[in-house]
Amino acid sequence: MTGPYSCCSCIVFVHSVSVDLNNDASLVIDIPDALCERDKVKFTVHTKTTLSSFQKPEYSVQRQHEDFIWLHDTIVETEEYAGLIIPPAPPKPDFEGPREKMHKLGEGESSMTKEEYAKMKQELEAEYLAVFKKTVQVHEVFLQRLSSHPMFRKDRNFQIFLEYDQDLTVRRKNAKEMFGGFFKNMVKSADEVLISGVKEVDEFFEQEKNFLLDYSSKIKDATAKAEKMTRSHKNVADDYNHISGALNNIAADNNTAFKKHLEKCAEVFEKLRVSISKVEDRMASDQELKLTELLRYYTRDIQAAKDLLYRRARALADYENSNKALDKARLKGKDVAQAEENQKQCLQKFDKLSESGKKELTSFKARRVVAFRKNLIEMTELEIKHAKNSVSLLQGSIEVLKSN
Amino acid sequence: MAASSERSPPPFPDSEEPELLEDSDEGADAFTGTSISEMDSPSPDSTRPPKDIFNEPPEDIFSDPLSNINSEPQKKVDAKIPSPSSDEAIDLFSDPLDDDSEVMSSPEVQNPMPDLLNEPVEAPKSDVLGEPPVHRNAARQQDVFEDPPKSSSKSSSVKKAASAEMFGDDDDEEDLFKEPPNVVTKKPQPSGPPVDVFTEVKSDVKVKPQVKDDPTDLFAEEALTAPAPKPSAGSSSSRTNGVHSEEQDLFSEATVELSLDSPRNDRKNKDAVKPSVSAPAAPVASSSSKAPSKTLEELEEEESEDKFDLNISITNPEKVGDGMNAYMAYKVSTQTSLTMFRSKTFTVRRRFSDFLGLFEKLSEKHSQNGYLIPPPPEKSILGMTKVKVGKDDPSSAEFVERRRAALERYLQRVVSHPSLLQDPDVREFLEKEELPRAVSTQALSGAGFLKMLNKATDAVSKMTIKMNEQDVVSGRTCSQGCFDQRMKAWQRWQDAENMLQKKREAEAKLLWANKPDKLQQAKDEISEWEAKVTQYEREFERISATVRNEVIRFDKEKARDFNRQVIKYLESLLHSQQQLIKYWDAFLPEAKAIV
């Protein structure tokens, strides 16, 4: 299998790791379709709106991943939104896994039997599809969060993103900017350490800060474990393949009375494999979507919340600095007005951040809890269904073998 | 899941070995057919909850593969699982009858023989015919065996009528008496005298590997000519004959691979294999113990099911003694309804060297006859040393457990071998309180020492694998031993024939040279050699038949074992899935309570 692998997914999900974000009909966004060519994924962003700020009631544009990143960055850099939790940017689509597999498949083609090859191909396709769906979903959710937020939806850039029917051709960050961004991050981390010493005046924020810090480390842990789990499930499905393949081989070699028996066993196992490995596979993907993705998303979200806190803390530090500057100025007797002005501004900023921050964090918490609840329930129910399915499959196989 | 819980499992067919059943294919097809072809459009059938998930569109991703996952098979499998053992029996026996022994199926108890006898019987058998149904008791059989060395007299075979299957012609009664034990008869006949008879017969027979008179081979040939119309009652252990494949090697190797996986999986899943596991295992083994209890005529009848009347379990390994003289004593418990044992249940304590001793005795006695003696588990200095030293860590516990399981398997195989079961040594092993110490099996005996050293290094890394491999490989070696015996017999026969040929030529020359006195001598020699030739020929055929039977039985056991293991494995999978369900069910309300 070489060359561009194009796939087209026409599946719409109202799949939400956050609560359903499309309840407001005035601005409804979804990604009904996406195309992947080689490395690039082209998303079809579809907007339906009743807002007057938009020129048309409906849009459909093609966007690439980089466009999303651009949008995110511009929003982050907008000062106005400092007091808001900015929805985390969707991660880059990662087709590395399937691509590797495809490579292996291409190379090993001659050495594998036809069935093995077909099986591998099937698996590969399934994996590809899964990655694909995931990435579509995260991009969609990103947009939906923006659209459902009273402030963001009015953002000019956001509107351009939705409306502009040409290629956005966003200027990719050049090297300097990349480096600059990197540097900024470093500064930020250093800063965080510094201002963590600043005394927090507000009880609420103090609590939130601690909670978020704790939570973020725990969720990272949980994410890693969930990923391990889904990997193991995939392995189980694989193992079944191997076992039934081996049984088949043995049966083929044999010429005794045992053979029939073996064939029977191999048959049963094959059936079992086909169904159970599907069950396992699907369990793995369900788990992944419901749990792992959830965890991953909230890891990012937590980070966004932490960023908010950081900004606020920064503002607080600034305010305190301005206070000190004012005092100094008063002492020295010059530039007092300026210092006062500065101080006032800092205070304002800080207050604004605190206020909106409080709101944001509260709603964030609510959102988060609801999302977890929903997904965990769904996942549990799916797990139960899968397990019951497996049980009946196994029972059936055992019956068949026993009846031999 | 209503569906799975409502369904009650089909009655477990007691007869175990219908490998040959065409019916079983049916079952398989049902399973396949339904699972794959079924459901493309998920039916809103409420009894199919598993499909519901797949019906929910937005959540689920792969809608089509879902349709394949199918819970139908339960239903269908139910419908189609063949239960009646008689069916199986019939199928079974319509097939293989080209080969020796087995079953002549006449459904009457007592007098089928005469019919059989009458049919293909050649002339000189009238005697035999007259007798068979009449004599059926031990005494008779004794007589029979007192006759032995008459090379050809068919008439003496009359006495052997007990086995009814005597069609006096050449060859072996040995086969005769091996057959009934081999043939599983499902008739619940009282054990009574015939069992003893067979036992003694066996021992006698062993002593006199001469061809007696007739029956069994005749009987065998009989079988050939009276195939289909005599469906025998399904004896599950009846050999499926047909192809006696010499592909033993392939087979064993294949089995090696398998036994690596399944028992290991099994072990992973079941920490302590309860001794009762042997109980379900036991019924699976051939009901060979039943066989001796029936007379040969009745052997043909079986309609009833396979019931294994000898359950063996090995439990309770205990360390006895101290330091380097310590050893593990295992409790060997036997439950049986066979009358050849003194009581119904008994327990003895045995140590590992006892098992080895048993093996050696049996090998000595039986491998001559081309039997496959099941190999005991191997010695392992490393493991035992650990145990002796008293380390209480999990690895030594595991070693003991593995050894226990292996010993149990070994004993199961021994007793499921119909001929071995008759051996007094085996009985002694099971019954006697104190066994004389089998000295030659000392772990550090000189001869075995070097071997042990070599094995020790392997043992360290490959204990589990080794155990199973050894079983299979030894099995193969055993069977090769059988084949060797057979080859030797054949060789002897050929040599005798050559001699005869030469003698004949000599005679011809003499005739030609016209020396009458030497002629007489030559004639004598010729007749002597003729006799030898016949004898060797018969011996050879006897051995061939035995070997063939053995191999087939071996095959079947392997098949059974394998099946059993696979089922165990699947059951443990099932178990863990059910546990999963439990846990998730418990979690669900908690998830719902998230606030």
C-alpha cells in the first residue's frame, strides 16, 4: 500500500467530551466531513447561524489543522480574554501509528499469507479510521466551545475562521516566532514559580489553585493508565488472531483422527476470534473514546484553567508591584499620578480577572463534572454490554467444543 | 443479559470420544452459520441486548462489524448439539470398520456371536461356532489359556468362546483380549468374573506371546466383512481406525506447541487446580475400566454411555522428612466401582520415586508387546532441592503444584489405558499401603546423574514448558519404541521366511540329487521352519495390531486432552468476563451518582 491514502468519513457524532455544546441554535458548528491526504487533514467546517453578525446563514469551509492553531493562538494573545479559560487547542492529527503499520504491511507483503495480509490490512484500516475520528472530534469540540461561549463567539477572528471561503493561508510561525514562543513559555514557567509566592487574597482562588494543581497531576496519571489499558485490549484482540492462526496450522498438518478435532477447535477459535477480537477491539475503541479521550481532553482543559489562574496571579503580582511603585512615588513625590494610574489599572485588571475567573472556573467545574459523569456512565454501560457479549460468545464456543 | 442466562446448556453428552462424529460438524456449522451470516440489520429483538449497543448510532463507530457480533449461536448451538450417544456410536462405527477389533455391533446381548461367527467363518470353524455362546465364564477362559501353545488347533479355540469373537483362524488371542478392554462398551454390565478373567488372561497372555488359536484376528477380519449393518453402540473410545497414520511425528510436534499454550494459560488462570478437576477429566477418559467388566459379546452392544469407573485424584502434597532426605508425599485417592479392587475408595501415600518405579515396571513388561506406556513427569533436581531445603517461596510451591498436576495426569493416562489397568502392578500401586522403595529411581543414581545435570540447566529456564514437552516427546519415544518392537518382529519373521526358503531349496536340491535319507531330514527341517515362519508372522501381526491400536488410542487421548484444555481455558476466560460484568455493574451506580 503506497501512495496517498485517502479516506472520507461521513460519520457525524454528537460526541462530546464536554457537555453538548450545540444547544444554542444561534450558532451551530460541526465538522461533517474530512479528507486526509498524506499528512494533511482537511476539515470541512460547517456553520449554521442566525446571528446577524454573519453575512450568510450557512457556511461550509475547508480548514486545516494549522488554521485551528492560528485561531487558538490569536485568541490567547487577545488581552481581553485574559480572564477567560481559553479552550485548549486541538492536538495535531497523529497518523504515525497507522502509517508505520502501513509501511510494515507493504514490506511484509510477500512474506505473509494471503489471509494474514488481508487481516492486517483490515486492522490497519480500522486503526486509521479510529485516529481519524478522534482528530475530527477534537477539532469539532474546540470550535463548539468557542461558539458556545458568549465572549468567544463574538470574536472577529473566529468569525473570519468560519466565514472566509478561501484558504486562510495563515502565516505559519516562522522560526523566530517559534523560538519566541518557546522562550515565552520558559519565562512563563519561571514566572509561575515566582508568583506562587504571592499571597493569595481570595480564598476561592487559593482553593482552586491547589485543586487544579493536584487534579492536573492526577489526571495525567490516569490518562497514561487508560492508554495502557486500551493498548492491552488491542493486544488481546491480536493474540486471538495468533492463536487461531496457530490452531489452523496445526490442524492443516495433521492427518489423524485428532485432525478433525483440531479443525473443530480451530474453527471455534476462529469464530471466537473474529467475534471476540471485534468485541475487544470495539471495547478498546469505546474505552478510548469515552475514557481516554476524556482524560486527555481534560488534561488540556485543566492546563487552560491553570493558565487562567496564572494570568490572574500575574495581574495580582502586577497590582502589588504597582502598589509598591505608588508608595515609592508618593515617597519620592514624583510621578505620583502616573503611578496611581498604573495602580488603578492594575487593580482593575486584577479585579476583572478575578471576577471572570471565578465565573469561568465555577462553570468549568460544573461542565467537567457533567462530562465525566456522562462519559463514565456511557463507558460503563458499554463495558457491561461488551462483557456480556463476550460471555455469550464464550459460552457458545464452549458448548460447541463440549458437544464434540 | 437475559439471553445468555435463560439458555440452559444442552445436556453434556456423556460419551466422550466422538471425534469422528459427523454430527459434531453440524454443531459447528450452526455456530458458524449463525454468527457470520446473521444480522445484517440488527433486529430490534429485545432478547438480543448485545445488539442494542450496536444500534445506537451516534455513539458507536463501527456499525457494520457489529452486525457480525452475534449472540445467536447460543440458540442455534442448542438446537443442534447432538446428544444421543447412540447416534454417535452408530456413525462412529459405520466408519472405521475396516480395521480390526471393535465392535461388531449386533444389538443382541448374548448371541450375536453366533451370527457373526456364522457368516464369514471359514470351514474349520464349526467347532468354534458351536461353542461360543455357551461358554462365558471365567473357568472357560482359564481353560482357554491353558491350551496355549497349540499352534494351530482351532478346536481348542472353542474354549475361548467366551470371547465369542473367536473365529478360529490364525492368530492371536492376545488381540482378542486386548480388544475388549479397548473397546469401550457402554453396557453397564456387572463386572463380575469376566474382569478377573481378563486380568488373569492378560497376565497369562503376556507370558505366552505365542499365537494361540484364533479369535481376535479372525474377529478383526470379521469386523471387516461385517461393517455397516452392525452399528455398534457408541463406545466412545472405539478406535476410529481408518487411517493409521505414521505421521506420529508431525502430530506430536504439533501437540507440543499446543500444550505449551493451553496448560500454561490454564495455569495462569487457575492457581490451584483443584483435585476435583480430575473428576471431570476422568469421565472424559475412556471408560476402559468398564470394558473388562463385560463379556465380549456384550461389548458389542453398548448403547449406554461412557462412565468412567475409576477416578483418581492426587492431593495434599506434604513434605516428609528433613533436609536432603526430605521428599514430597502425595495422597493418591481412588474411587472406583470396579470389582478388581478391594474396596470402592481408597487412599495411599506415594512419593515421586514410586511413580517412576511404576513406570519402569510397566515398561519392562509391556513395551515388548508394543504398548505405549505413558511417560511419567520428569525428575527435576532443582525443583526438588528447593523443596527439600524448605524454601517457602512461591516458586517451590508452584513446582510442587505442577508436579502434582503432572502426576495426576500421568496416573489418569495409565488407568485409562485399558491394558495397563489390568496390570497387577498398577493395582498394587493404587492400593497397597507400603510400596517397596524403588531404588533404581533415586534421583542421584549414577547412571542418571549426568543426564540430570544436563537437564538441570534447562529445567531452570523451562520448567513448565519442559514438563509438557517431555510428556509429548516421551509419548513419541514410547510410540517409537512400539514401532521398534514391531520392526523387530517383522525382521524375525522375514528371517524365518528366508530360512524356510533356503531349507526348501536345500530340499529341492536333495530331491534332485536323489538322496532319500537326507531328504527326510530336510523335510523335517522344512516343517520346523514353516512353523517358525508362521509363528513369527503371527507375532508380527499381533504386534502390528497392538501398535496400531495403541497409536490410535494415544491419538484419541491427545485429542481429548487437548479439547479439555481448550475448554478449560475458555471457561476461565468466561469466568473473568463474568467478573468484569460484576465489577462494572457495581461501578455504574457510582458513576450515576457523580455530582
